[in-house]
Amino acid sequence: MGEDAVPKRSVTRVMPRLLVQVVRLPFDLLFLTWDYLVLTAWGIGSLPMLLSGLPTRPFPTHRLGNSIQERGGGVLRLCALAPKYGIKALLCLLFSRLTWHTADDGQPGLYWYGSSSTAPTTGGRYLLTGMLLALVWGVPVGTLAWHYRQHLPFATALQRPRVQAGPLTSTPSGHNPEAAAELVAEALELERAGKAEEARSCFRDALAGDATCLEAHLGIGRLCLDLGRTDDAREAFAAALELNAADPQAVLGMARVLNAQGADRKALDLLQPLLTRTPPLSAAHALQATCLLALGNLLGAATAIEKALELDPEDEASIATAADLELRQEHLDKAETYYRRLVDRNVQNLVGRIGLARLLRIKGNHREAEALLRALLSEKPGELQATEELVDVLLVSGRPVDGLALCRQTIEQSPSASRLREKHLGILFGLGRDNDLYIAGSKLLADSPGNLAAHTQLAAMFLRRGLPALAIDHASKALAQQPGLESAYRLLVAAQMQAGDIEAAKERLERLLTVLPKDLDTIIKLSECLRRRGDTTKAVEQLRKGVEYHPGSTIARSQLGQILFVAGDMKGALAEFREAYRLAPDDPKSLNNLAAAINYADGDLSEALALAEQARSREPHNPQILDTLAWVQSRRGQHDRALPLSEMAVALQPDLPIISYHHGAILAALGRQDAAKESLKQALRAGVEFHGSAAARALLVQLSGGAPATP
């Protein structure tokens, strides 16, 4: 009898609670759905901060309820959402920052834990809860929808009627080749008169009469290409190639589109049959030179353009490419000769006039270049190549905001202007407008999938934001489009290093050095990979090669000095920093490095102080310079003067361990032991070894033991 009584009482105690929870479950799901929507709205508003890693704005419910101190100083706030839930585990499913805590009155409750600017949940929990709610509400809604679709009398009216398959016809019902030929002739006249939009409309009317009119497709492709509408041009030339895959003008047109979209290797492959054609085609060789020039093959471009000019010395496209080649080789006088040759033959020649403006920009005559381009645009408003060159002139004149405004104005009028949209991305990146860059880059990729400039700019932006996974994704996609794209390759390596994938970055850098053995940036990055792997000796060897290849580079000297400093070779580091200072006596980094090296090498502190003060006068808000100046003053016994500088350095860069260590040491010297211990713990918390980490640990032990700090 006693054995049966225990389960009976247990069931009596548990069953009412289960019944209450079953009854409350639908209401709890409604509450959870509402809180999920509130969290979604908060996440959309906080998306820029979440992507950039910055503190978010507080979640609305953080401000409700009382707060208590708990768990080493972390703040617990009573959760105001919990009382309305019968099954509080559902709330814990959505919010990761909720924790159970027993108050002083002995009642357990749910509390928010952590800073109000911290996200209330993780991405995984958010997605898991969303899937659960979709399943909970999707099943009944889907069932009801299916039921009513089967039984409503007008359901069949909502269904799309089946289309009977029939033979495809290649010509429209209004087929009229004679009228189409007349419209093509009229469109060609309009094209020669410079009336691009009217000519394009006329070509389209011709296609309405005869969809197989090759000349109309070619005309639309030419005009769209001139207007910068590369996607429309590609569609038109593709239609022409369907009609006649061997037509030279269709092949050339498609190759020009590929060149305009940055797919130069594909353009070269497409041109190959025309390059061996008999009789030879000068335009094919000129376009081959343009593509090779874009890929950096100057020797191949020179051979191709020589062949093109031999076939047709007066071909404007060949002359323009020859001018671009001379400009690329910095033969400014020869380039000017070619551009003036174009203008002399035709005073309205756009390539010649824009080329002259480019030449003036390169020579530094920005005012005259701008005047020339604005005059051209007054004659031909919206001309894209002139607009692109004017944007470049504004940028080199130090007027990026004016360039940005011009880009936006023109893009509104010509949304398909891919090259101008790429320049727009570059300006946004330079101005640090990452949110606008993300929006504009995403739109460009939606309109032109695989666009190289969009992928590389987004990769650079994500790298700057400290999001290496996204940077790797975009850089890899850019390299998939153009494997030899050096900028994307460098971005990929930098992102891999930021992500901690040192081995992959090292392998790519070594491959890049086989192509560019004296490239300083590659040498520096490879030495950093070697240092992070623990191969300090090999890292020093690489940087010594860099100094040997670039003896006048302050960057090479400074990098070598820093790695020697980390390796404990103070004498060698000091020598390199002095040489870097000799090469660039006004550079704040050279001043700061030399001051720090003298300080750590127990050199003349008066000299170190003078150098650090000079560095601060040039960059007053640089945290590392402020830290060096504070540490030198502290070493001189001026702890009161050092403390405000150290506090400012920590505020500006709280995640750099050596700055936190110096701050803790200065606080300890002033007798503020509790604050000093917190700062030293902050310095050692990341577990990263730095110059002074052993001293920081020793000082923390000393302070924890109650011993007075040594100034």
C-alpha cells in the first residue's frame, strides 16, 4: 500500500501543472510570435551595427524591470516579458541572454544578463525560433488554404490555363522586310547625325517589321554600347550571332561588350577566328590590343596595335588604342600626338577630346582638363566617357563629394552605365560610406552578376569592417571571373590572414612572389605570416630582402625594425628605426617608432620625449603615439602628466594589450591598485603575447599580493 501511495501523490501534483501548460501553449505561441516580430524589427534597425561589430541600440525590453549586480560586476535586469508566459522555456528558446536567478526573497525569475548594447540573442537561436514558428503556423494555414482551394467554386478561375504546345515561328505576323530595310537606312542616317536615341528607336521599329534583320540588331548593339548600356548591347549582339554566328561585325560587337564588362579573356577567345581571317581585319587586331592592354600585357598589345595600324593607318579605333598604349607606358608626348591626330581628322572626335583631357589630368593641369570636359558635356549632355573622365579629374583635384554627386546624377539618367557605377563604388569606399557602398554594390551585382569592381570593392569594405569571411567570398568570386586579377588576389590573402588562416595566406603569397619577386607589400605580408607561425628568423630574412630591394622605403625599414624589436634585437631594431627616421623625418610613424625604441632600449629619454611630442603634434589622436608619449613620461617619473594621455589612448584603442599594460603600470605607480589590476587583466585577457606581457603578469602578481608597485 505504501509503494502505491508515492506515485499517486506525484501524479496528483504534476497533472494540474501539465493541464495548465497545455491550455497556455496556444497563448504562449502567440506571445512568442509577437516577441519574435519585435526582435525582427529591432534587428532590421540595428543591422548596420550588427554587421560592423559596433554596439547596438538597446533592445526595448532591456530597460524594463529592476537591476542588480551579480557575477563579477555583470548587470542582471529583471525580464518584463516572462510573467505573461506559462511555458517560460519558449522565451529562453528565443533569447540567449536570459538566465535564471533566485532573488533575495527566494523566488526564482528570468533576468537579462549583460550590457544593454549587446544583442539579445544569437543568429542561430533567431533562425531556429523562426523555423519553429513557421512550422507551427504554416501547417494549419497550409491545410486551410488547400481545403478552400479544393472546394471554392471560383478556384478554377484562379488557376492558369494550360497552353497548348505548338510550332515556334521565327517571324512575327507583321513581317515586312521592305519596310524594315527603309527603317534601317533611316536609322543609319540618324546614327551618323549623332542622334543615338532616335536611331535606336528606329532600329527597334525595323525589328518589329522583320525580327531577322541583322543590321537592326547590330545597330542597336552599337548604340547601346556607345551609351554604356552593356547588358542591352550584349543582348542585341547575341541575337545577331544567332542569326549569323560568323558575321564579323556581330563577333566584334560581342567582343567589345565583353571588354567593356571586364571579361577581356573571354573577348580574346571570341576574337580568335577573326584574327586569322583572310583578308585580315584591322578592327579585330585593334580590339585585341585593347583587351591585352586591359590585362597588362603591354608587349602583346604593342604587337597587335602595330598590326592594326599597318592594315589601316587611318582607323580611329586603332589610333585611339595606340594613344592609350603610349599613355600606359608614360610616353606622354607620343600619346598626345595620337590624340591630336584624332582631333585634327575630326574636331568632334570624342576619343581624341577625352584623351587630351586625360593627358592634361595626368600632367596635373586639372583646371584645363575640367574645362575641356565640361565644354564637351555641354555639347553632348550625358556622354558617359566624358563623364567618367570628369569624375576622375574631380577626384584628383581633391573634390570627391563633387565626383560623387556627378556619378549619382548621371546614374539616375543612365542606370546601365556599369563603368560609372564602378567609379561610384570606389568613391563611396574612399569616403568611408560603407552602408551606401553595400547597397550600391549589391544593386550593381543584381544588375550585372559577377561584376569585378563590385566584388573587389565589397571585399575591401568587408575587410576594413573586420568581416573576413564575407571578404573572402567576394574576392574569390572576383578571381573566378578573372583569375589573374591582382587586386582581388591581394584582398583574398589579406582576408585569409584576418581570418587566421595563415597557411593558406602563406601559400598564396609565396605563389605571388614567384611572379612579383620584389613586390614590397607581398614581402611584408609573407613575413607577417612567417612571424605568426613562429618562424621569426625566416620573417627577418624576408624583410631584409625587402630592404635590399627597396633601400629608400621607410615602410620596409619600419617593418624590419618592428620584427627585430619583437625578436628582442633592440640594437638592430633601433638602427632600422633611425634609418627610417632619416629617410622621413616628418613621418609621425617614424617618429613614434624611434621614440618607442629609444625608450625600450634604455636610451636617452629626453630624445625619446622630444620625438614622441613631435609625433603627437602631427597626429594628436593616434592612440599608439599617445601611448608612447605617456610611457616615456612615466619612465621619466612624470606619472601625473602621463595618466591623461594613457587614458585617452585606452579609450581610442581598448583592444591593444600593450596600451592596457602601460595604463595599468601608470595607475599602479600612482597608487591606484584596484584600477591598475583591472587594466592589467584587460591586457592579459586575450592571451596574446606582446613586448611587456611578462612584466604585466609580474606586476599583476605583485599587486594581487599587496606589495607596493615599483614606479
